[in-house]
Amino acid sequence: MAASDRLNQTSNILDKSIQKSNSQLSLLQVDTPFKVCVVGSGNWGTTIAKVVSENTAQHPHLFEPKVNMWVFDEKIEGTSLVSIINNKHENVKYLPNIPLPENLVANPDLLNTVGDADIIIFNIPHQFLPKIVQQMKGNIKPTARAISCLKGFEVGKKGVQLLSAYVEDELDIPCGALSGANLAPEVAKENWSETTVAYQLPKDYRGDGKDVDHRVLKALFHRPYFHVSVIEDIAGISIAGALKNVVALGCGFVEGLGWGNNASAAIQRVGLGEIIKFGQMFFPESRVETYYQESAGVADLITTCSGGRNVRVAKHMAKSGKSALDAEKELLNGQSAQGIITCKEVHEWLETCELLHEFPLFEAVYQIVYNNVAMDKIPDLIDELDEFRVE
Amino acid sequence: MAASDRLNQTSNILDKSIQKSNSQLSLLQVDTPFKVCVVGSGNWGTTIAKVVSENTAQHPHLFEPKVNMWVFDEKIEGTSLVSIINNKHENVKYLPNIPLPENLVANPDLLNTVGDADIIIFNIPHQFLPKIVQQMKGNIKPTARAISCLKGFEVGKKGVQLLSAYVEDELDIPCGALSGANLAPEVAKENWSETTVAYQLPKDYRGDGKDVDHRVLKALFHRPYFHVSVIEDIAGISIAGALKNVVALGCGFVEGLGWGNNASAAIQRVGLGEIIKFGQMFFPESRVETYYQESAGVADLITTCSGGRNVRVAKHMAKSGKSALDAEKELLNGQSAQGIITCKEVHEWLETCELLHEFPLFEAVYQIVYNNVAMDKIPDLIDELDEFRVE
């Protein structure tokens, strides 16, 4: 085949792909367009609100175009952030220099934002979730469906609870999750990336065209620059989203020691293995494929381990000899590196289960952060696992 | 448990691990110590020769300490490289500033190097393999066993042939492979890394203590700074080792376009998926776990995509608009980016099989390199796959 023929062939494949995608969406019909809202307006919250607002505007037969975004209002040089967003169509505080769609409307009243929504997207810092969920109780449509963009889980005496399960339990509505290799500023700039949405049809599913399903969620989140894969494995993407931060600390340690790319890749390999094992042990319904095939699995792990807060804090610890707490203070300006909290929760839970020895990397990270174990012991600590595995 | 107790516990685990590892090796006995040689003396060849020489010196009950390394002799400022290596214990040309063990002996005579060896380690550039193997025919011990450190496969009319299988066929001896997240200079400096050795016991296996087995290979290659996992899946690690270079070109393109970490992680995710699919399709005996659990799989992919020749050439193409050939010439000083050759071989083979559509990333890379398709079409080209997958 000549080069020009091949070029035509490629261009044909492309055209077919786009046509197919459009025709799929125009075939999709719903009885009443869904009302969508976003709870949260940080950089990731605003970015996701931008994504869905672009889609609701484009598919009015599926969604009410107007998207309410709940904003904890504050004054920016004397003016309310809510009114700035609604007048300038820019979140000057948390996502500056990114134009927002006009159908995205900032709303300072939480209950007014969520009250009539069919789809509620949570995108707030982890620690605010309980308070916000308590306020929402009894003030949402009983038929509403939720998607949580929060990463992670809570570990308590009852064991590991997914944040989506917490929302489900407290609000009595089904809740899925969105997670992926998505550094917010890059998505906001419309650099191409991928994500994973996980959702399970609820027991009270009302039927095609009447309820949220995988096609509706794809239509809501998929953009030309934000490619969405919709799956069922909520546990898998939540586990991966939380534990990757612990692995990233390990990568930061070996980077800070000057051990280079091989060592960082080794930590990521071992980390992926322990993430899968953790998932299989405590959420046996989660699928191994989720961890190595989805954006929320291996891709998010790679992105997180190539930079971000956890890597930076761990590198700083390695180079300066400072404690995790001091390193956090110096670098993060009051914010926290999530892996530092997660590795402690995971340690305490695994200790209760007497399973610490099954997760030598997670445990090594914990011991380095909390008990001052020397970082250069990581290879020996990890090898314990391999000794078992090889035989 | 108090912090000090935990520290003791950790230190106990470590001690036990080291004791266990040592006691396993002292339990391992062989009738006659194996003679080991290395064919090749580039930076990776010399590094591996250093690794095995350290182990043969340390375990004389398992290995003849002296390791012959075949060196294609050349003059360095008038002096033979072989004699420099043997006098200075440094490969000044290909691995400068790294002291080599004294029991590692450079040998300019190929047949003399391999003639009495029980274990032959191949570590030469791909293109020299046929000529060297032909010279060796009939000049090695019929009971010898080989390990290939060459990455990859050859694609011809008969299909995909592993390089280890080529050695087996031509020399009539069993041949395993070694592959991992191992940038040679970092291993040479004894920065910690991991690798995977794959070997299958041959039909004429002579029994424990009389023949090479997994424990012998672990003793030969494992160092405190070079952690070895020994498995059986030769096909898996060879496929991964070849195809990662194609994926790395894809990463270089999106990096060069300025699309950032999310995009590079997405390419790696899709690439891992296509590597697994390729392996399953053409080597159904290879194990999916190899790709996502072993150093030769996901970790080598991550290391390779974070730097190296393929990424550099692809980035340069993206930034300058130059062809692959021109970019290679400008950057690599006569060397080649292996992915450019591999993506063509893979394309031709998949075209023969009418399976191009199953591997959209590999095909996109091929089309960009050889048919001038625009790089920013990658997301659409890849999405074809996802459309199928989601439904």
C-alpha cells in the first residue's frame, strides 16, 4: 500500500470513529433531561464542572444545560467569589486564567444547588465530606444519583470503607466514582487525558431513558480532550486512587536518595502489586484488570509517581533528613500530602488484621515516615516479599 | 506497640530476610561449579559481566570464579581495549569510571571465550547476533545453557520469533532471557534496581545439583543492588522488552506536543494493554501477570517511557517537525532508536494478519513515523479501541 493510501485509510478510520461516536449519542434518548450539579469548586471541582457544563450545553436532549456548582463563598479583594465566577466566568482564586462556560453557574447555597439535581457530582476535599453530606440529608431528590471525584477510603474499626459507600449509606442514593490520571491544571487547559468512571446500576434502576446508566455518564464526562472509560468496579478505582499516594512517597524516597529511574520504576511495580493484593483481599469483587488496564489504575499511579505533593515531600525528607511533618510544613503551605495519612491508616488496619508482612512496601513507607527507619533499607524490606514469590 | 518496638521488629524482619537468603544459598550445592562467560562488552554487557563476576567470586561452590567476557578488540589511543580492561579493570571505552572485579577477564577470542562455558550470557547489539551465533556453532559444550540479555524479537514471514528461540534453534541449547527496568549506567553504579530472569528447565534437564535451574540463576544474577525475580515466561519478558520502545515513541510525541504527564501516562496505559494483547495473541503461553507484575513488564515500560533514546527522538520530531530519520541523525550520533524499527516490523506483521485495528496505538505510532500522520490525532486514533471496549 502506498503512503498516500495509508494516509487515506487512517483518515477514514478517524472519520468513522467520530461519526460513530456522534451517532451513538444522538441515538441515546431520555424522557426528561437530567439536571446536573457539582458540589465543590477547588481546582479539580471547577475543572470537572467545566467539563460537564460543556457536555450539558452540547447535549440538551440528555441534560439540562445549566449546571449549578456549589461554591463556599469568600471575598476576593472585597468581591464575592460567587459573583466573580458568574460575571467573569472564571474561578480567579482556584482555577485562574481558564474561561468557564456561561451555563456553569456558581451557587453559594448548598441545598439550593443540590435540591433539584438528578446527578450530584462530589468534588470537595475529603475532610469536608461528612459535614456536607449531613447537611444534604433529606434535602435531595430520592431518585438522585451521585458520582464521587474524591479519591480514597476511610479506615475505621469496621474496616475499610469507600467514600462512595459512605455517600450511599448516608444519603440513600447510589454513588459511583470518577478517578484517573488527571492532574487538574492539565485537564483545565484541555490537554488530552483519560479518566475512569465507575458506576453500578442500582436495584431501583428505572429503565433505559429514565435513569442514569453507563452511556449517560459517558455523555456527561467524555470530551475530545478527556477520554472516559465507564466500568462497574467502584472499589477498584477507589482503592487505587488512595493507595497510589503511599507508593508515590516511596518513589520520592528513592528519587531523593539519587537512585534514579530504575529504582522509581521498581517501587511503582511493587506498589502496583500491593495495591492489587489489597484490593483482592478486602474487596474481592474488585477486578484485577481495573488496576492494570484503567486510567484510574496504572496510569494514575504513573502520573502521581512522576510528580505531585507526595513525591515532593518524600524527596525533601530524603535530601534534608527532615521529618515528614517538617517537610510538609516547609513545602505545602498548610496543605497535606495524602500518602502520609493513608499509610498510617493502612498500617493500623493491616496490624489489626495481622497482615503487615503481606505489604512490605506500604509498611516500609509507614516505618520511614513514622518510625525513622532508614530509607536505604527499602530494597531489603521489599525483598522479603520477593523471597516468598520466587519460590 | 511503641515506636522503638516497631523499629526492633523491622530490624528483626530485615535480619531474618538476610539470614534466610544466605542460608538458602549455602544449602544450594552443585556437583561441579559452573563456568560462566559473557558474550558482549558494551555498557550493558560489561555491567552484567560485573554483576555475575561479583557473584561467581562470592559463591565458588556454585561457580568457577573466573568469568570470560568476549570483547571485540579495538585500539584505544594505541593500546588494545582487552589489555586495558585486564590491566586497569575498567572498560574505559564503554563503561568508564566503573571498577570491574579482577576475576572478570576480557577475552578477544570468541571461541576461546565460549568453548568451555556451562552458562553463556548473550549481551550484544541485536544486529550482531546471527553472525556470532553462526561462528559459535559446533564450538560450544552441548550441555551449555544460555541467557539472552538482548531485548526483543524478529518478525519475518514465519511470524514473530523470539531472539532466545533463535539462539535455541541455531545452537541447540536451551536459552532463557534477562530483562528489566535496567538503565545500564545506574546498575553499573550499583543504584538499586530490579530485573526479571526467565528460564524453563529443558527436556534434557540433568537434575538438581547437576544443571542450571532457577536457584542457580538467582545466585548468578542477584546482588544487593540488583534484585532478581526468576520466572518461566520467556515470551512475556521478550515481547514486553521489544514493544515498550514503540510505546516510548508515543510518549515522546505527546511530551513534545507539551501535553504533560496525564497524556504520557495515558499512552503508557494503552501501550501496556496492547503489549498484553500482542503477547496473548501470538504467544498464548505467556502470562498476563508477567506484563503487570514483573520488572521486565510494567517497570521497564515506565523507565523506558521516562527517558531514553526513543522518547528523545520522538520529542525532537514533535518540536522540530523533522522526520524520524533526521531526528535520529541529529540526536543519536549513528545509533538508532529501536522503536522506529520495531513499529515497522510490528505493522507489517499485523497487516499480514489483518489485525491492525486491534492495536491502534502501535499503528498510530507507525503512521506518524512513516506516513507523516499528525501527532495530535493520537487521542482519536486510540479512542477507536475504547469505543469497542466500553460497550
